[in-house]
Amino acid sequence: MDTLTMPVTLTDGAIKQLQRIRKEQDLSTDHGLRVGVKGGGCSGFTYILGFDVKEEKDDEFEINGMRVFMNKAHAIYLLGMEIDFLDGLNNRGFTFTNPNATDTCGCGTSFAA
């Protein structure tokens, strides 16, 4: 059996928040977490993070009990990335720590590779 390396890490805080969102949206079991990139943002790429159904070009992973879908072509930009959720006074939301980013913007949601 082939073992696929998990391309991204989801912290406990991210998993907890994603499970809450999934429950609020009452999604069917065929939905998983889509992690990816798209062109745009102030640094060239922006992150995609949301629930979706699996598409033909996707790899599927299970990370801490969460089904994760990622377009195969996006892995080069995301390999080794950590997704966290901050819930503080000054910062609230998902954060992306990406070792592949050569530059990031101030908002933390776009990057250059």
C-alpha cells in the first residue's frame, strides 16, 4: 500500500474551528475540506480554504479525522504548510504558515512563491 505524505498540517485549534463550521453548515458526508491556491491577492496567490466535494484532479487525505481535498497541481505551493486558527483580542481567524512562500502580504492570506 502506498503512503501519501500529508501535504499540510492542521493544528488542534484549526480542527476544532473547522468541525464547528462543518456542524453549523450541516454538510453531507461527501464534503471535505478543500485546501488550495488561486491567482490573486497582493502577493500573487491567495489561499483557498472551505468545504467542497471531491473533484477529479484532487488528492484526498485524512488529517486528524478531517477529509481534505487538494488539487494535485497545488501541492508544490502548499507542501509543509501549517493551518492554525487564532482566537485572540487582536487576531481572529485562520492563519497559514507556508515554508514555500518567498513573500507574504500583511493580511497573511496571499503569498508569492
